[in-house]
Amino acid sequence: MLGEGRRRGRETEEEEEEEEEKKGRKEEEEGRKKEEEGRRWHSETFVQSSYRCGWVVWAWGAVGVAWVLWDEAVVG
């Protein structure tokens, strides 16, 4: 009977250790997913801001060309 109780105690400890390992692996996996999601968000945001910046530069360039053409036409 005493041997049986010890065996059950060891089995319980082993089960608890396995559960802790599963929790640890699950937390690591969630951490990796969040990190990957953060990287993806930052890269998408960078592309969007670069795209907007490109349009702003293009628009100011167009304004500058129009200004020069208008200045040449009026002042001439």
C-alpha cells in the first residue's frame, strides 16, 4: 500500500510537470505569434506611409512645375 501511494504521488508530479511544460510551450507559441503579428503590422504601416510620402512628394513636384510654367508664361 505504501508503494502504491508513492507511485501515485510520482505520477501526479509527472502529470503536473507535463502540464507546466505544455503551458510553457503554449505561452512561447503565443509570444511568437504576437511578435510575428507586430512585425507584419510595422512592415505594412511602413509601406503605407512610404506610399503616402511618395504621393506627397509627387504632388509637391507637380505644384513646383506648375509654378515654374506659370511664372514663365506670366513673367516671360
